[in-house]
Amino acid sequence: MVIAFEQFKSLLEDPSISLIDTRLPAQWMDGHIPNSLHITPATVKFAVAMGVIEKTSPLLFILDPQLEKETLVYFKEAGFSNIKGYLEGGYATWKNKEQTIDLLIEVEPDELAMDIPFDEFLMPLDIREEIAFNTSHIKNSVSLPMSEFMDPGSMSELDEHFNIYLIGEDGTCNTLAASILKKQGIHNIRVVMDGWEGVQFLKDKFTFETIKKAKITKTDPNKTSFLED
């Protein structure tokens, strides 16, 4: 199950294999193997529901050396049946071999608030579900619920010239979302610490919008009128 570096690197050349990094979010943000998906026991159910991975997907792992056995047991008991193994020594081995690495920047909500007025290419990307977004969101945000991340058409508004700031519900899935976007070639990403909860804690620093949808009401059998919520 443990895989030496050269064999691990060779297996990564197989496009059917997904590389899963299960370390803590802060560790993954500080440095990770390019195209790795940050999926932990806490977020694996979201990844499966979204179709990012399947129970039969061939998987390679980067594990926390202190939690190797426990993490593998979790994934096996969760029904993942095609685990190829994990890199001996974990991410440290990859880094010590002077291989290419990637990282992710995390910003506090007040930094986002300070950047918004001065960066014309800044895009607050709200990854909460549509109902939550419609109720309230930062002005000029773009809505892209995580449930739509695997839909190629949903990515059409994203481009590398935007400075994308990811805003989740509470920050739990920030790194999962960022890793999916990076794997799809979108790299100019920052994640907002604590997500929407963090933004609300500093809500006096932001301008918010809501979206009101039309209701269809019947006034008589021959007429239909539209009223806003």
C-alpha cells in the first residue's frame, strides 16, 4: 500500500488516477502537489455527491504521516474500493525531491473588504447554494454553487485575468472547492477565511445585495400577474 517515490510519480502519469491529499487545510494551502484534490474525511461526502470522485475511482493519496492508518481505514470503510496506495513519507518526500509544488493564499474578510474598491478585476465568487446567495451576498459577487462545479458550462464566467476570492458558507469546503478549480486550470484564487460567516462578522465593511424572484399569481382564469417577493 505504501509506494516509493519513483513508482508514485510514474502512477501519477495515468490520467484516470485521482490524487487525494487528506492533510489539514492549512498544510495543503502551504504547499501541495499540483492537481491534487484536497479531500479529507470531513469533506469526502461533498466530493462524492458532486461527482468529483466515485467509490470505484482509482486513488493515490498524500497522507499525514501521523494519521496514515486511520485515514486509509476511513476511506476503505466508506466504500472506496480502488485505492492504489500512498506516497512513502508523504508530501515531505515530494518536496525534498525538489518537485514542482503549488500553494493557495488565504485572506481574512477584512482584507477582501479593503481590496474590493481598488481592484477592478476582483471577483468575489460565492460558492454557497443559490437560495443563500439570493437572500444576501456581497455586491457584484458571482454565484457558482459548489454543486455545479463539475458542470463545464458553469465555469464560463471564470477566467485567469480575474482575481477570484472564494466565499463558502463557513470555510469548511474552501480548499476542496479551490482544488477542483485548480484541477480545471483556474489558478488565480484566494480563499476567504471562515467564508460567509467571517464576512457577516464584519458586515459593516461590505455592501450587500439580495435577489428577489418573481411570483406567478392568478388574478382570474384569463390573466396572470407577476409580483416580486
